[in-house]
Amino acid sequence: MYFELKDTTAEILAKSRRHEELCELPLDLIGSEQEAYDIQAFAQNALGFGRKGYAIVGSSEPCRQALGLAKPIYSEIPALALASAATAFRLPPGVIGAQCEITFTMRRTFPDADERISPETAADAVAGCRPAIGILGRRTVRGIAGDNAAIADFGLHVATLQGGQTVDVDLSVLGKLDVNVFLFKEAGISGCASSVMGHPLNAVAWLAAALSSRGKQLQAGDIVATGACAKILCVHAGQHVAADFGPLGQVECIFE
């Protein structure tokens, strides 16, 4: 894809996200993962909001199958798309669903110069974690399968809704954490944090490595949303979602 097409595609995606409108874009013409992340970066810049962190999508096999992804992907979280202790969220067009996840706040730059990237070093780099609900969606009228289309379209990220307070917990036990989700008028579902790459800290390490391969680092204060601990929920206006993360606390939201 020529630079001019990348730039135009990014502008259209940014406008669609900003105005909550769906657009017609042939994202299936994107030729490589690098092109897809280039378009995403251009679109984030065109959106014009500061970065608050990163969201990972497809960190579990069931999630990848549901979204038609071959591997995990990531995107920046713009300031307009991060909320804490939110009680209501208006669903824009193109919403795919909601995922209950864990967010980490980075304590320091990760990785430091010459630092090995591992779950252990990731644990040292984070300051705390929260329960969260991630909203996934597309900006295109036609849903286009495949990693490159999803990456370019802001990594399918719409919003990250965090619980009200960062919790200081024993990070080593997070992999055993059970998550119970209740969706109004539907049966509750259960999941486990271990579905996120075996342990949520593995997701932080994966993201740090992915960013490092592109000459970037996680910075102090960055939020890292690790991806779904349970299946992706189909949501619509009028529903109430509540997720209990045990020692991490609860997070809930009414969709409008």
C-alpha cells in the first residue's frame, strides 16, 4: 500500500472513530503487518489525543477464534477512550462486544536498557492492577477478517473502563484468579486470568517485546490492558455488565 493510501486510510479511520461513524474502507488490501501498524500509528496521530497506554486483543485462543485473529494484536489507548469508575457507557456503531480483563499500571520504563524481558521483570515494572471492561468494535461498515485489517482499525479497541482503584496484590497469584461475569438477563459466565497467555504478566512481557521490536518502550504511568479473561460478551444498549475479580474487586457498567 502506497504511503498516500496509508495516510488517507488513517485519516478516514480517525474521523470515523472521532465522530462514531462507520466507513467504507478496503482494509483487506493491506499487504503486511508492518503496513497495518503504520496505518494504526498514523490514525492515532490523526485522532489527536494523547496516549494513555496499550490494549491487547486476542491474548487467549477463544478470543482469537471469536475475532478471526491468528495471533494477539495491540493498539494504543487514546485519552478519550480510557475511563475509571465509569457507571455508564454509550455504545457506538460497530461494537463487537465486551471483554473482562485486567489492567496494569507501569511503575517505570520497561524494558530498561539491556533489560531482559520476562514475566519476572514485568512484575518488577508494574505498580498495581485493576479489574476492567474492554469494549471492542470496528470502524468499517463491512467486517473484514484477518489480523492486518484488525490492527489497522485501532486494534479493534473502542474503550477501556477500569475499576475505581488500583489494587496492590500478590502478582504471583494472578494466574489463578477466577473471574465471574454477570450480564443482565443472561446467565453468568466464568473465566480465569490464566487464559491470558497463561498469566496476565505474560501479556505485559509480550507487549513489551512487540513494542521493542518497533523501537518503543512501555513508559511509567502507561496502562496495559491484557485482554479477555473470559469469553467476549455480546452487548447492547440497556444491558448491565458486572464482573467480580475476587481480591482485585469488581467493575460494572450500564450500556446506553
